[in-house]
Amino acid sequence: MPIRPPRICSCGKVVASGVRCECQISGDRDRKARFDRTRPNARARGYTREWDKARAEYLSTNRTCRYCPAPANVVDHIKPHRGDMRLFWNRANWQPLCTRCHSSIKQSRERRI
């Protein structure tokens, strides 16, 4: 099995293949922190007690993940609502997902949009 040679990061350090340089990790951490400072908290984005009740009701009738046979524990918005409360509460825009599919399949699809 061939092993790829190390690479040189933009900061000048030699980094093993498949490993991220500390400067990249630090840059990502800083970028995410800047975004989080401007992002409203979950309650301000609409995830209130009413949402918790509607979510529990939806998951009681939609028990399996849309992508795999695992039990669903996340109610996902098919089309991101981005603050549009009509789209947020539109049950036709909801889908049941397991945490694994929500964190992998769904997130990678949203990054492409």
C-alpha cells in the first residue's frame, strides 16, 4: 500500500499526508468563533418550547431516518429556513433524520448549495 509523501503547508511547515496543520486548525477555530459571535442563539432563531413540542410530536409519528433504517431523533428542515418563520413551521419542509445522517449527508449537501 503506497504512502503519500508529506506536504508543505502554506505556513511553511512540513505536514504528514492526511493531517491538518495547526495553522489550518487554528484558522478554522477563529473563523467559526467569528461566525458564532454574530449568530443569534437557538431560541432567537425559533427553536422555542413550541418547537420542542412540535418536534416531539413529529418524531412520534415519523420514527425512522429518511436516509437509513436508524431511529430518527432530529427533525430537519429540507430547505433551510434561514429565519423565514413560515418555512420554519411548514411541516412539508420537515424530514426525520438520525444524528449521523444529519451531521454527514445533509450537511455536505447544504455546503454545496
